[in-house]
Amino acid sequence: MSEPKEAKRASETETLTSGQRESKQGTDGLSRRTFLEVGSAGLASAALASLAVNAQERADTEKADQDHSSSNPGPENKPLLDENPNSNLPPPTDHGHIEPIWYSFDLTTKRVEEGGWTNQVTERVLPNSKDLAGVRMRLTAGSFRELHWHTADEWSIMLYGNARVTCLNPDGTIFIGDVGKNDLWYFPAGFPHSIQGLEPDGCEFILVFDEGSFSEDNTFLLSDWVRRTPPSVLSKNFGLPTSALKNLPNRSLYIFPADLPKSLAQDKAAVGGRRAESPIEYTFKMSTMAPTQQTKSGEVRIVDSRNFLASKNIASALVIVKPGGMRELHWHPNASEWQYWIAGKGRMTVFTSEGARTMDFNSNDVGIVPAVAGHYVENLGNTDLMFLEIFKANQYMNFSLNNWLRHLPPETVTSHLNLDADTISKIPSQALDIVPG
Ligand code: MN
Ligand code: MN
């Protein structure tokens, strides 16, 4: 690169490092002098050039944020702006057009039935969510999510209360189990299953399906099949007189109240005991699992097909970030990431080849990170932040930026980032997942 060109770019760099919100007048001489000093330190001119461009953008945005440029004399939805200040006036490092990375279950309609309700966040409202869709459901004590099956695999985590679930295998064995808070279940596509709320107050859970366009309204219901089949055919199929079938339901049950079940032991005995018992466990006690990764600033629990064998197509991580902590800069090579925010208050920035985008998140929100996009999550509140990272994948996979930088020859990192070897050695060498604030 020729000397004059470098000098020009260096002067742009200086404009931003020294005088971000000031007038650019009078900085030229200074910047050239600074450039010569910097140049003698042997910094890579290519890196400098890109720094200069970024810094100029940042300086312009910061200036615009501070002065009258960002004022809005027109109408505003103040509550919405207060919820998501980083979307309205993004950090100056944000750039480019990235599809929305945020939605909330609290923006969706609830389908309320006697016995509970459901709502969903799918690709229809969050276009980037192509691999997975989420459904939230509440069942009061005794109430059923009707016996059914569907085209997608179903992963779930219990958020509140207790439920009894059943799932039939093609070999005729059946799984019956109870789940409590933070426990999981997994039902493969096409496998028929049921969910029933238990005492004292039923349950509430999140379901995640491995189809972005999945809809809870399009499942195969037992009640629908029997009312779409002629009584004479049902009579022949069941080996029962039609007179015995006169009380079959004539509408979709979907969610409906029922008596509480007997004990788990009694239910298992009633279906044939050990002889009929599923060899596959379709539930997983995440509530009693030790953290996969732990630092003083948080914990991560990873569940995928390696420790929950039934969970063949969905991998998950339950992440807790303490106040001030941060889920470090990282990405996942094998899938997009669908998030459910359980508790606390945070901010996520997603980096793609298009740029970067930041949004704020609160409990009951959904986040989406496009496949392989870099991202980090900061806890901005004064309570623990808890969220789920869900992937349409057989195994959880993660790349940590720190881990990468510390496993390269230091000279390679110096050439790229202008950090000396001593400074580089202070970056954590392992993927910590959660770094302190
Ligand atoms: Mn289901
Ligand atoms: Mn992630």
C-alpha cells in the first residue's frame, strides 16, 4: 500500500479516536503526527483502515444520538420504547439490516379453553425462526392436553407445577412419567402422547418443535379422528356394538378438564407393569442436574442426545448469568439458536455478515440467532438472568471467541488485533461461557 493512502486512512482513524463528538476541524495535523507514531509501532495498515471506517461510523452515530438528530417530535409508543431502548436507538456499533431477533409471547393471542390455554411464537411472527417454533401452555390440575401426535419432534421444559405425560412406542411399550419444574420431555414426530396437569395447581410449560412453521392448531387429535370416522367403521375397528359408542366426543377436545389421575405406580400397573414399560426414557430431570459449566458469574446446563438419549433432534442449554455477568462472545456452527427468556433482564447483540443488531429482552420473550451468527448476552438487571438456548441439532456445539484467540499463535492474533503477546495471554484460554462483568 502506498504511503499517501495510509496517511489518509490514519487521519480518519485519528478523527474518531480523539475527537468523537467534537468538530473535526483542526485535527488533521495532529492525526498525521499520531499516525507517524502509530506507523512506527508497526501496526498493520489493513487493520487500521477497517478500524478507521468503523470508528467513523461510530463517531457519526454517537454524535447523532447526542444531538438534535435523534429527536422525535412525532408520536411514540413510550411503553414499547422503554421496553426496548436498544432497538430504537441502537448502540453505535450496530449496523446493517438484520431481520428481527426478538419477539414476545406477550404479543400473541391466547387460545383459552376450559382447563387451560396456549399461545405460540412461530416463523409467522418471527421470520428468522425457520428451524424451531415455540408454544407455551397452561393446564389446570387434572386438565389434559388431549392425546395427539404431530409432524414435528416435541421438546419441552416445565416452567411451573407438575404434569403426568405418556408416550407410546411403535413396539407397543408405553412411557408414563411425572415431570416437575425445570424437567424436560421429548416426544419424537408421529409418536402419540398426552400431558395432564397434576396437583396442587396444574402446570405451565414451553414446547419447542423442530419446524419453524409448526402450529399447535394443526395436530392429530384422538377426538377429531373418531368424529371423522363413520360409527360402523369404529364399531368394526374396536369390535364393539355401535350402541357402545354413542357417547364418543363430537367436537375437538384439545384442552379439557378431567379428574386427577391415580398414583404413578397405579397408572403403570394398569397398563401392564414392567412388561409394557418403555425401554426409552422420554423425560429428563434437568432440575437435579449439576451444571455442565460454572464460573463465579453464572452456570450453563447442556442437555442433548448425549445425556438425554431420546432428544435426538433438539439440543438445549439452560443459561444463568448473574448481575453484571455476560454470556461471552460465541457462536454455534451447526444450527440457529432459538431462545426463551425465563427470568431477569438482558440485552443480546447478534453479529452477522450483514452487520450487528442489539435488542433488549425480558421474561417471556423469544430470541433468535441466525445459524453461525456471533452473539453475546449481557445481564443488565440486578437479578439472575435465566434463558434457554435451543438448537435443531443432535448435539450442542459452541465456538468461544476467547478460546479461538488463545489457540492461535500469538503473532497471528497480534497481526489481526494489534494486541501484544502479553495482553493476549490475559484473555481466558478456555470457553468460560459466562464471563464476569
Ligand atoms: Mn404434542
Ligand atoms: Mn448461543
